Amino acid sequence: MEPSKDTTPRRLPTDYPEWVCCDCGKRYGRRSPTYATWHQGECEICGLTKTVTEPRDFGHLKNGWHFLALESMALEVVRCAGSGDQSFVECLHGDDDSTKRLRSAIVSLTEILKTAF
């Protein structure tokens, strides 16, 4: 199966981002933007090239945004793995804390899903 470049996260969010896309801003921001300046660039949460703006335009990011993003990535990895898509494997390499938390979240999520179905 050909990896989907449009939906596969390419990196783990580790630092407070300078640029966020509308989807991540809506998901992790505190409010919808009233005014914003947008440009084409890489969202530093999901890693996709989209139209981006600064997090302040969304009232900054919610407390715990980093963990919400990791949980979202873990769900996407489990979904991809279930369909046979191996494109997520690259984001699981590394020994940094974020990668370790993502691997742990995937294991936990897998266990929860096994008992739920």
C-alpha cells in the first residue's frame, strides 16, 4: 500500500510551535482567530505543508496541547497499522522523550482497543 503523504505525521511536536495550520489551531487552540495573517508553510504540530499562522491567532494553545497531539498521532498510527499502511514507522524511531511517549501511547491504545472489541 502506498503511504499517504497528506495524512502521515512526519515528526513529533516537541517545542511550542511558531506556525500552526487551521486544523491544529482549531483542535489545540483556545479560540477561533478574529484576525490572522496566513502563509503557505509547515505546521509544526502535524508536520504537513498547509496554510499556517501563529498560535497566538488561536488565543495560544491549550495547556496539555502536546499530549493531545501525541494521543492524536498514536490513534493515527494504530489506524494506519490496522489498514496495513507502514508510512508511520519513520516517526517511531528515536530515543527522545516525545518518541518514547508516543510508543507508550500506542501500546496503551492497542491494549485498550483489544479489550474494547
